[in-house]
Amino acid sequence: MAWKKLDRHELKRILIQNWMIHDGLWYNEVASRFGMGEASPMNVRICRKLGAIECARLMKMAGAPSPRNMVEYRELFELAADVFVPEFQTVQVEYQSNDTQVFRTVECFAHKAMEKTGLLPDYECGIFVRIEGWFDAMGLKYTRTPDLSRCLKFKGQDCIITVKFSFE
């Protein structure tokens, strides 16, 4: 039997597709059974835990210590983004100084999915909370603006998130 050898990008795509379908099915089931008042906060908690676990595993595999400055952080963040961020999540990332990172979400799969299902008014952003889980795993201190208790795009705003790190 002749099997096609899958390259790294094909493997990443199928793993992310599997994760996304699980995420969507799980979210829909919880929202259907318990309502968005339970599903959305539960999703936020799980996304943060997922981010911390996946980043800690990546750091261990790569032998990467906690970043001590923006250069080390940027290298680790970009590795994590390359491994974990799906191609269909379009985010522009800028490093504005030696302590500030700005995220501009152009295309958000979660916003689209929640809008399509009619659940967007009660959706709390789990996407960025997952990245905050990465920060937890890296042992970073930071401040983030703005408030993400509701989807920024739903509120009619551009999804622009600024993170200011405090490296010691």
C-alpha cells in the first residue's frame, strides 16, 4: 500500500482541525445544556489552562527557560504561535518597544463561529485568554488592555490588544 508522507504543515493542519472540531462541539454541547452563562466562563477557564499546558510542554520539549527579556520572549512566543495558532486566525503582531507587544486580530474564527450560531452577545474571548496561559507558563508579569469580558468585534471595536511586560 502506498501511503502519502505528510509534511509538517499537513500534520499541523489536521491536528488543529481536530482540536477545532472538538472545541466547537464541546462548546455547543455545554451551551445547549447549561446556557451561555455557564459555557462562556467555563470556556475561558479551560482556554487559559490549555494555553499554560501547551506552552509548558513546548518549553520543555525545546529546552526553553522562562524569558528574561523581550528578545527571549519574542523567540519563544513566535515558536508557540508557529506551532499552535491556526492559519485561519489572522493576527498581526507588533513589538513596539523592549516591553510591549500589540496584537491586531484581522480575522477571528471564534467571532465568526459565535456570530453564526447567534451566541456572540454572551461570548467571552477565549482566544486571547489562551495566550495568557502561555504567559503563565513562561512565568511572565504583564498588564493587558483592553477588557476582554466581551468580544471587541461584537462591541463594534477593532480587536487590538496591548500587552506590557515587566521583565525582572
